[in-house]
Amino acid sequence: MPFGNTHNNFKLNFSVDDEYPDLSKHNNHMAKALTKEIYAKLRNKQTPTGFTLDDIIQTGVDNPGHPFIMTVGCIAGDEESYEVFKDLFDPVICDRHGGYKVTDKHKTDLNFENLKGGDDLDPNYVLSSRVRTGRSIKGYALPPHNSRGERRAVEKLSVEALNSLDGEFKGKYYPLKSMTDAEQEQLIADHFLFDKPVSPLLLAAGMARDWPDARGIWHNENKTFLVWVNEEDHLRVISMQKGGNMKEVFRRFCVGLNTIEEVFKKHNHGFMWNEHLGFILTCPSNLGTGLRGGVHVKLPKLSEHPKFEEILNRLRLQKRGVDTASVGGVFDISNADRIGSSEVDQVQCVVDGVKLMIEMEKKLEKGEAIDSMIPAQK
Amino acid sequence: MASNFARILSSKRNVGILSLVGAGSLSVGFFLTREQYVSAGAQVRRLYPASADYPDLRKHNNCMASHLTPALYAKLCDKATPNGFTLDQAIQTGVDNPGHPFIKTVGMVAGDEESYEVFADLFDPVIKERHNGYNARIMKHPTDLESSKIRGGQFDDNYVLSSRVRTGRSIRGLSLPPACTRAERREVERVVISALAGLKGNLAGKYYSLTEMTEKEQQQLIDDHFLFDKPVSPLLTCAGMARDWPDARGIWHNNEKTFLVWVNEEDHTRVISMEKGGNMKRVFERFCRGLQEVEHLIQEKGWEFMWNEHLGYILTCPSNLGTGLRAGVHIKLPRLSKDPRFPKILDNLRLQKRGTGGVDTAAVGSTFDISNLDRLGQSEVQLVQTVIDGVNYLIECEKRLEKGQDIKIPAPISQFK
């Protein structure tokens, strides 16, 4: 829970040894990086909005982690967190994002015309396509730290930006605290409604405070472009549709994002971005593009193949089940990377990789071997 | 407001504190240098006017929401206690948990002793509502741990399965669980277990730290129903009490397993005296003796409990102010519990019923947890006497119903004596 700088100053009365958290049973990126020396160095610092080291690491202290799944264990409270506390964030980012260096530059490319292909993924295999990302509004603290006033200001500005959309984007905003029962049921049926977070990872970071104040969902009439306001980030933007036309999904994604960015810029509250970290989001795992582009695809035979994991790895893709574990050989396949490559690069990986895997699936259906098709590491 | 710390430093216990210099205790550095970084009544930097930050409480039903008007929020929102605890932090649990239409929760917590003073304009009406009209500005709370004053207190074992008295105590000078730093929490643990280690005779016992207990110890504590878990109730987690779990948390109990202390759960300490059967008198004697000995042991080292003459013992939740005492029994009342007059009888006796699993549980069969309703405005002796007299009355009712005789609803007993 965010305490702010007056409380932090009080803590400086106590020694580093007495305040340093016990991380001996922890397994997350923060616990790996936060030595006592770094804690001593950073503990008297605060960002301009008053976010402190203990605020940043609380979620990682409270959630030791899992022996198999490495969580991040620290979050940003505002744009400046990544700068003021770089001695902690830099090693965490490097570890989480495959060796991303302090001197590396991140490429942003939201020009959908640069995507090659992607309109011809076989709909017999690809059930649906989706691209999501997050955006933070410059000048406001992030969900772990924002006051009610700030959160409401983000909502107000976002709704104004979204209501300015026209044509295929014309839509409506549903605030969580005042939606009707009928609206709520429809949003649930569409799988659009998000709930108050229950994950202790998010709760311990203070993101669910004041729920459901200033939270809501906006979507266009066609139900192909959806925005979550004030959930885990200021905005989560999702473009989706049934079938395999990823090109169209990505086009809508880029056009929608670029259009609403213009509105925010007019109010001098553009998106948080810099040339090293790309788009700034609450969790370091979402830095860079913050993009997860993927498909629900039927790969019953390929998924049984002993080299399935390795193929995914080499294609820079990751698998998830559809609604947790996979059912009937249907998988959620998406890009594994977030930072160091652009939006176009990452969606291209998905398009090319899924196309290849469908061809492999078809070969396996015919009883043929696929060893010659296994790609080199991208 | 005279600082409580000034009170301690000017007392004879000065000697005790300064003598700790050589031991390198946290407390010396704390008392002598706390002015260095934070001044009393620190101001909070706000970006927005109070009206933009005022919480939406229209769907809320808790004591905090009933009394926090926009004007009061505006008055208090830029204040902080000397340790930096703010109004927003005090009310966060009540904002996040709108409450239940039937059960009215308190909806706010204290982060330190000074919270009750700095935010008195909100705490006072909440206390008044929760504690039957108690006026904290004017009224004085009586503290009385002379167990010899108790009359009776040995219940019929055919009805009473077990007897228990619990309270909480906070260590003055250290922040409370919603606000404490890791260092403060560890200091609470050190102070308390050092005191408990000094207990002798039938109070002698052992401490089990949550971070270090063995699997075997853990299983034994579970079997004894002593082990407490990380809080899951959103009322507690939203108030920040579960931070850094399980660091500096633990359980102490005497060898006889009749006197138990929880360290750093919802309060600095929760003290429990219990035993099977109906000897509430002995349970309360041990309770008082244990508490008084622990208090004596911490005073030897220059510490004391948070207490003042208006609010009694200072605890995290306003509902536990005063005595912080809940004295109760597990009791079988198969006939009485089915009588439609049962709730009214309990009410008039100033008793409440709970299931035997605790405050959030329902009763199993016809065995109930019966305890005092009140906490503030009456002393420990008075409240335990109320429970004893009340439980005796309930047993009498049950016996009469067994014989087919009728029972009477007793006259309501007065709340503030």
C-alpha cells in the first residue's frame, strides 16, 4: 500500500539492517536484484510524486514467488520510478527481458502497413486473433500510487479521447460503478467485463484501492476494439476478431491507438514513452511495446510433438492455454518478447510462426515428418 | 497535544532507556533522533483539491462512511501523524469494503497512537457510534484487572465446554500494524518475546516464530488450534496489516497451553487465556496475572503499553478500544437457542453469539460462542462479571426449558456504570 514520502522519512530513523526485507525464501526478479547495498543506497530516495523504494518492492516482499514461475516482484508508481530507482529496475529489466542492456534503444513501429502478410491464416485452424497493449497517460501517477483525484482525471481524459472516435471505432463507455444489470450481463457474455483483481500480486501493489471508482470499459459497436480504463494500467487497448485475419486486427489496433494518442497530446498529456524503455507501464514485464499479439489455434498433433516447446522457442513465441489449460488441442500462441523489437516485428513473429506451425500440423495430419521444417533460432 | 514521548522521557523510566545505550537497542536511537526527519503533525503534499479526492461513499454502510462528510475530509486530508500516517490510509479499508446491509463494520483503523488525536474529528463520532454513545472527549474509561473482585465464575461443565478471555496490547512508541515499518515490527517482536521469556511458574513458555518454526511445531500448533494464518479478510488486508508476512510474526504459549500470545497479527499483541470447562474465574485470574507480569517486565526495559484515560488501551481497530476484551464461553444451549426470545435475552444481557469458528462463522449444532458485546466504558472486571452473570442466566433458562418450565426475558442491564 503506498505510504508516500513523509512515512518514508520516518523509516530513515531505523538502520538498514532493521529495515531490509527478509528475502531468503524468495524467488522473483526483485529479490534477486535487491542486495542490502542497493537497498541502503535507494531507501532515502523518492520520485517527485513521493513514491519510494518500499512502495516499489512491497508486492515482491509479500509474494515470495513460485519455484517454477519467476514473477517480477516490483512495480512503478509513476514515470520517474524507472529513473530514480534505476539501480534496481535496470538489473530486473535485463534479467526479465533476455539481457536488455542499459544502453539499448527500443524501436516503436505502429505503421500497420509494414506488416507483411497476416491476412491469410487458415481459419480452419485459427479460431480468433487478438492484439493488446497498455498505455500510461503522462503526468499522472500509475495505478499503484494514484490518488482518487488522479484516477478520476485519467478516466475523464480517456473517455473524452475515446468518445471522439468515429466510423468503425464509434463506441460507448461503461463505468464499472454505474452500469446497469443488463449492461453488465452483456459485457460478461461478450467476455469483456473485468473484475476487481484477486491476484495477491496486484493487490499487494495497491492497484485495487477504491474499487470500482473511476474504472470502466469502453468498446466500439462492432465489439472489435476494447479499452479497459484504470485496471492494472491506465489503459489496456485490445483489438480482436474471430478468424485468422491478423493483418486487419493489427491495422485496427494501430489506427485506433494513433487516433486516441492525438487527443491526449492535444491536452498535453500524451503517452508515457522514452527511447530506452519504449512505452512505460506499471509492470516492468510490459515495457517496450507492452504488446501481446496472438491467436487461438488448433494444433492437436503439433502440440503432442516432442519438439513443440523448442519450435515455439525458436520462433520467439509462447503458448498459454485457452482459459487456463488447453482444451482439445487449442492453444493461445503469442509473441514472447516485449522490448527491443517493435510492434510490427513482434506481430510479424506471430504471423510467420503461426503460419509455419499450421503447415507443420497439416503435414503431421498426413503422417509426414516435420524435422526439415524446424526453423533456426530467430 | 502533549507528545506521549515527552511523557515517557520525563518520567523516572529515563534511567531505564538511557541504560540501554550499551545494548545498542533500537529504542534509544528511536527516541532521541526521531525529531530529525519528521516533525510533529507533518503536512501531506496534495496535487488535487479535497473535492477531487473525496471517496464515493454512496453505496457504503460502515461507521467511517456514516461520518466522513466532504467538509470533514477537506479538514483532515492534508494532515499526517508524526510518523507520516494519513487520513487516506486510515480510511482505505472502509473505502475498499463498502460493508454489509446488516452488519456495520467500522471502516477505519489507526496507524499509531497519535492517529486517534490527529484524526479525532472522525474517530470520535465513529467511536461514539460503535460504543453505544461513548463520548471520548469527556468520558473516562475505567481499567480494572483485579480478578479477586469477581463473584462466582464457575459454570456447570454439562453446558460450558470451554472458557476464554482475550485482549490486545500495543507497545507505546511503535507504529501499529497498518503503518509499522519492518524495523518497528521486528522491534515489537523483540520487546514482547524478551518480556515473555521472563514469565515463570505456570506461565513459563516458549515462542514460535512464523518464519522459523519447524513442520512438527507447525502441526502441533494447528492441532492445538493456536496457529494463526496470514489474514485473508479484505477488511484486514486493505488496511495493510499483512505486509511483509510472515516477517516478525509468531506465537508464544505457556507449557500448560492455557496462556497464549499472538505477536504482530492484527495488533502488536493479542493475549489469550483459556481452558476447557467452565472455570471462567481461573481463566480471568490467569489473564490478569499474565498481563500484569508482562507489563511489569516491559516496564523494566523502559517500555509501556499504549493507554490513555479516555480511550483505555489503544488498539488498531476502534472497535477494540477500552478493554479490548472479549470474554466468552463455548456453551451448549439446544433448547434455548431455538426459543424465539433467545436474541432478545442475549441483547438485554449485553451478550453476543457467534459460531464456534470465530466472528465470521455460523454455529454448529447448538453449541455457541457467547461473549460480551461491549469493550469501552466499562472495566475488565465489570465486563467479565457481566459475562458470568449472563451465562449463568442462560444456563438457568436452559435448565428450566429442560423441565418444561417457562423462562423470562431479563430486564436490560445498563451500559455505562
